[in-house]
Amino acid sequence: MKLSVLAVALGDRSLDKALEFLSARGVQQVEVGCGGYPGKAHCDPAVLLSDEKKLQEFKDTFKKHNLTISALSTHGNAVHPIPEIAKGYHDDFVNAVLLAEKLGVDRVVTFSGCPGGSKQDLQPNWVTCAWPPEYQDILQYQWNDVLIPYWEKTAAFANEHGIEKIAFEMHPGFCIYNPETMLRIRSAVGKTLGANFDPSHLFWQGIDPVRAIRALGDAIFFFHAKDTALDNYNVATNGVLDTKHFSKVKDRSWVFRTVGYGHDLKTWKDMMSALRTVGYDGPISIEHEDGLMSGEEGLSKAIRFLQEVLMYEDPGEMYWA
């Protein structure tokens, strides 16, 4: 395993300064935001793809700080019902794939997206109930008419450019939000699609991350280290579905936290052991979205916490067996 950080939390400084900060704290890899919701503060693929000098400067900055790139991230909604919006996210994804090819990066992280409920819709429609019956019609349209055809074409494009791992962050609000939906689209489209396993989105749904890891197995392509704290009083009062702004920490049923501030060391060690058990030995990438801490403090605490949790060396021979 290698310790990585999604550098978006350090978007207020240059790439050089961000990498200097991470390298000094023992981070080994960096997940680079390059479009969609993560933005392009440190990396604009359209620029780097058209300017060899700037591309080389980009590469040299990582080399200078003895860091490598774990993934390119361009989370977006390329199946948005408004074509202009969908195209923007799609173009960002295409450029991320082309840049990954040039950089020798083997995976791109994104969202599955969420279409509207019909061809007439202007906003995404995330279905959370089986009934009334029109919800089934929505799901049929979203999956069979939009989602699967789009990702069949897009995965084929990625393969043509040497990218065999498209990692969907399983995120409520999008069609792929749990192991069941992840395995469903993987079965329909193929093994180019896998999971960016972020336990923070699973905790509040009531999903046990260790069981989810075992269910997904080799469908795990990436791992986001982010925690969630549930407020037992608010959950008992209003349940876990919560649309209040993340700034309303005391009123929400759950909030994202720096790793270790939602679940203890044992929980995170169990996840790392489960990952190794199913054969995942890739990057563990910290994502900071803790409203109670600055990006710098949250990342620093998460790095120290995970340095105790990760297993860096190969298991070696079982001399005792």
C-alpha cells in the first residue's frame, strides 16, 4: 500500500508548494484533481496536452518532491440531462484519460453520474424508493437508456488509450452508490469499471465497509480515506437521509470527518486488512472534507493516523505455516 492525498484540499497554493507540504509529511503519492467537481487548480489537462513544455514542468515538479501520481480525478456527471452540462463533464473526463495516457497513470477516478428521470427532465433524479411504481420506470430509463450505453462507449474509449481502470466513487446522489449498484454496472459494461472505495459514503448508509470490501473483491480500483461521524440523537430523530447544508454540523444526522474522528483505529485497521485479503494493495488516498478543521490540519492529522494503519511491505513468506 502507498499513502496518497487528493491534493484539492491544498488548492489555495501552487502545485510546487502543495507537493512540498505533502512530501515533508511522508506522503508517497498524490491524487490530482483535473476537472469536474475537484476543479483544475493544480492540473488543467487541456493546457498540458497542448504544451509539451508545461507538461514536462508538471512532471518535473513531482520528481522534485519524490512523489508519484496515484490517479487523476475528474468527478462529474457526464450523463446530466442538460446536454451542455453533460458535455462539460464528459470533455473533462476525456482529457483526463488522454493526460493519464501521456503520464503513464493507470486509473481515472470519477462518478457514475445520474440522469434525469426521463428525456424531458432538466435535473438529475436520484431514486431512493421502490414505490410508487413510476420510480421503476425512472430506473429502467436511467440504466438501460442512458447509463449503460454511455459507459460502454466511454470505457471503450478509455481502453483505446491504455486506461483499464475507471474508478467510480460510490456516492449517494449518483446511480452507483453501493456495492450492489457497482457490481451491476460492472456486469453490464465490463471490468474496466470498478470502485473508488470511500467508506465515508457507506458509513451513513448503514453499510459495513469490511463486508463491502469482501463483496467487491477485485472490483476495487482505488481507495479514498475519509471518515464520517454520525450524530446518534439526530439519526434517532430524523434518520440518515439529510439534505441540510454541511455547515449545520450540530443539526445534521452525519458529517464528513478526518479519518479517526468518526471511527477508531481498529475500524480502519480492519479495512486495510480486508483490502489486502481481497488482493487490493494500491493507493490509500486521503480526501479532506472536514468542516471542523482546516485542510492543512485535517490532512496532517489524517496522514499521521494512516501511517499507523497502512501496511507498506509485502506480507512475505509464512515461515510459521
